[in-house]
Amino acid sequence: MPHDHSKTPENDMPANEMNDISHAGAVVDKAIEYMTGQNLPSLAIASALLGGAVGMLARDMSDEAIVNVLNNAIRSVRNGEFRAAAPEAHH
């Protein structure tokens, strides 16, 4: 079967979806930068972003699917994946 070059090899996600995720991530990074510049505490920023993210998921996903997404995030935290990505973070 021929390889579909419109998908990224690392996770088989269509390239346009990866571009959308990258664009959304850049917008979120700018929002975080802005809020940090407004001297908002990290916990307030993160709580607002998490609440907004869960609200976005609730538009298109069942509660059980949202719980699965959150459980995956919890596993990533427990496995140290976020600490590895941000070594300057406080432990």
C-alpha cells in the first residue's frame, strides 16, 4: 500500500491538522506571554487555560471521552513527560 505523504510520519495525523495544532499552539503561547506580562500568577493562567480547554472539548466530545483525555494527561504528568519538556520548571 503506498504511503500517504499528506500525513506526518510521527503520528499518522494529516499534515493540515498538525498545521492547525501548531497555529493554535502559537496563539496560546502568545496569550501566555501576554498574561505573564500582566503579572498574572502561573496558577491563574494555567487554570484559565485548562478550563477553556475542557470547555472546548465539551463542545464535541462526550464526558467519558473528556475523562479519557484528562486521564492521558495525568499519566503524562506521572511519567514525568512535562518535566522533561520543561527542565527549568520547579519540582
